[in-house]
Amino acid sequence: MVLLMVILLASPAARAQTTDAERLGMAIDYFQSAKYHEALLILQQLDRHYKLNPRFRAYLGVCHYYEWQYEQACKYLDALLPLLSDFAPQERAVYYHCAAESHFNLKQYAKALPLYETQLSLCHENEKGNVYYKVGFCYMFAQQWQEAFKNFTYALIYYRRNNPAEAARISQTETMLAGIRKKLPADAPALFLITHRKTEPLSCGIDTAKIRLPLTNPPAVHVAYADKRQQTPRQGSTKGSKRHQQ
């Protein structure tokens, strides 16, 4: 009886706190299940009433990214990334990836570039090809052909080493290298790129024989890359998780 009276007399504020704690738990479950739209709706409401901690606000940034709301994703993640230095590398890699991809999709390549470069120090070995690929585009759009060639070369090396089944991406990277090679000066140093077909001399600024492949025991994180996602929002409801495409 005493317990029942305590429950009945509990203040509305206390009951609201319990409800909000439960809603936060629901938002985390949605987020971890890749149901970013549902997580976003709850986290936005909670963030309006409370100042969520940096991790949950970073979740908001990730949710905005998966909803193709790139400006909002940048707003959250750009401010929060300096506060996340104590987090695990694999978790930070996801935040840096979403921030870099958001700026890239907004054609803010100069802002995307340092984020990709930080992601390279955090992400899994078999993800580096995709990151170098995007770094190559950042330099290409800036018409820095030597750096673009170098990073597309790194991308090709990582694809062949870690993602040999991605034949389409390997072929596309080879095509990018062939096009950029024509932009390089005639006196660029001739080094060698080992292909799966033969050894051929290419003009580039790195010695592929001396490439250091870091993180022999890399953190186990698997980031869903935006270049494998639909780039046009679906018609109708955006609820539910995003499907990734090759």
C-alpha cells in the first residue's frame, strides 16, 4: 500500500524523466538497428528539452547524414568532432566518415579533405581504398593532379590488396588514373605500379614499392560508404534504414 501511494503521488516531472529515459533508450535501439529516421525524430525532441551529451548529439549528425540532410550533419559533426577524441577509433571513424561525406556531397572538397585524412588513421584496413578514392577526387576537383594521381594510386593498391572482388571499382580507378596521367608534366618521375595484368611504368609522385600500410591490427569498424548509397532521396517516407547499393 505504501509503495502504491508513493507511485500515485510521484511528481509529473519525475514521471516525465522516466519516460524520457525510456525514449532515449528507444532512440539508441533505433540507431543501432540503422533505423536512422526514427532515431532522429526522438533525439531531436530530447535535444530540444535537454542538452544531450556529445555522443548522442553526434548520433544526431549521423542520422542527418543518412537522411541526406548534409548541411545539418555538418552543423552537428563539425562542432562535435574535437570533443570526441577519447572515443574508440572505430566509433570516431564513423563520425569522421559521415562528416567528410557530407561536405563532399555539398561540394565542399577543401573541408572534406582533412576529415578523410583523419578517417584514414582510424578506419579498418579494408576501408582505406574507398577513403583514398574520395581523397583523390578532392584533389582532382582542385586540379592538383599530382596529389590526385597519388591518392588514386593508393586507392588502387588497397583495392587490389584488400577488396579484389570489387572489379567495377578497380576498373573505374584505373580509368581515373589513365585520365589524370595525361594531366601530369612530362618530366614527372616514372615509377612502377604493379597491376594484376602486368608491370607498367606510370608517372606519379610515390614509390609504390615502399608504401607503408599502417594498422596491422586495425580496429574492426565497417563504415557504409556514401558512394554505395542512393544519392537521390527516396520518394515518400524516409522511415527505416537506408539500403546501400554497389
